[in-house]
Amino acid sequence: MPVAIVPQKTLKSAISCSGIGVHSGQRVQMVLHPAPANHGIVFRRSDVARSAAQPADALIQADWRSVVDSRLCTTLGNAARTTVSTVEHLMAAFYGCEIDNALVEVSGPELPIMDGSAAPFVFLIECAGVRELDEPRRAIQVLRPIAVEDGSRRAVLRPGVGLTITCEIDFESAIVARQHFALDLEPATFRTEISRARTFGFAAEIDRLRAAGLARGGSLDNAVVIGKDRILNAEGLRFADEFVRHKVLDCVGDLYLAGAPILGHVEAVRVGHALNYRLLRALFEQPGAWRMVEMTTTYGVAGRREGLRAAGD
Ligand SMILES: [Zn+2]
């Protein structure tokens, strides 16, 4: 059966949007630029670049090693202490659209929240178009189980075919309660099942965050807000289980900070950004637990998921 290398991808052309940061409330401009093979996803703070001592001071690699905060959202930073926050939804869109390389220029410290989901970013990427590059796409194949825990929260990576995820949430709120979701992550399933799921928050908690100077840009336009006994958004939910689907979205975005797609099964129980980050760190701290592979396509029923070869083979 013929085997073909799966190429790395980038955007066909640059595309921009503007919006507000959910925590800062600050209006920002964002431009997604094409980038060459093996460039990876890199953020560039255009506001910092104007006054930076070195051009590199404005650049932040989308990599788990760059994570500087993972409490409310995922924040990345560099040695010059330049940071960019709330990268997870855009990273999820890059994962879902199989974009390996891009330069993301942003005019402030936080990415725009858009509607609180990854769908506007998927739309942007589709409008820009996707271009194949002349280098093979690499992936991180999980070879041994890795688990991290925090009380009743648990994140586990196991060897598997493709990327599959099972996610569970359990909130005291009767509206969210316990939800379970399992998915075989492919570009098509990401788009239809996950990308539109919005971030959510509890009205009481949002008041507390606001008092602490956070969630300043948060509104019913960019989050599902849960009151005492009802959802405050007039339009209701996009999926009956939108909450757990958004957790999957966050997890996919956070795990794409591995620097390449992960091939394995993710079990995520009551996870948040902090645990997603710890899972990546735990994986890379164990050299025998993973290997870099080149993705190949075997044309036939088995599809591309069958095709892997160790990088360098
Ligand atoms: Zn999120």
C-alpha cells in the first residue's frame, strides 16, 4: 500500500481580527501570519516589539516550557518576562485545523476572547486558507501511561491510535452537574463537536473575579453565565453538554503546547489548565514515555492513523 508523508501546514495568507481580552478587558488586534516549516506556533507582542531591547523579547514560543501561569487561563511567557494570556482556544483551533506553523501577532497581553469558543478562530483559519509545506509533520506518540492527580482531579495519557479523549466534569451546580464526553479527535469532529463550545462561569464567581480586577471583559457575549438556577444567556446553550465539550476544547488547546500533536488517549477527570500543563510536564520528564514520529498516510481503510514511523527512521 502506498505510504505518503503527511506534510506540515501553515496558513495560505495573513488574516486579522480584533476583540477584547476576557480578563484584561483590553481591546487587541490579532494577526495570524503564515510561517515556514519547523517554525512552530510563535506569538509576537507587537506592542512590546516597539520598545524591546532585542526583537526576541517580543517573541513567545507556544510550548509547555513557556507556561508561566495556568490558574484561570493558560499564560505563556519568555525570558524577558513578556507574556501572552488565554492562548488555549486559539491553540485548540490550530490543533483542529492541523496548523503546525504560524506567527501570531497580538497588540496586547491577552488574546481576544471572541465568543468564548474556538469557532471564530477556526473561521479565521479557513478564511486565510491552509497551505502544505515541504517537511513531514511530526507527532508525539505516547508509549507508556502517564498520570497526574490533584485530589479528585486526574489527567492520564495512555498509548493509543490517533488522539482520543474522554472527559468528565462534576460541579455542585445542578445546571452543570456531572457530564461525560468521549471523542475521537479528527479535524471534522473537532469542528462539529468541540470548536463551538463556549467557556462558562458562575455569576457569583464572576462577581468575585471582577472584584479582584479579573474577568473585566467577560460578558454574556463571550461566556455561558450560570446563575443560581438558570443560564443567564438569552440564547441558551449550543449543546446540552456544552460545559464538558468546552473542557475538551481547553484540554486539546493546552496539550497542543506539546509542540506537536499527541497520539494517545487522554483521560481527563475534572481537569483544568494547571493539570493539563502538569500532564505535559510529566510526559516530557520521562524520556521513555514518548517518541517523536513522522506522520504518514497509508491510503486505504485503515486511513492515516495507521501510518507512523519513528522520526529519523
Ligand atoms: Zn476555555
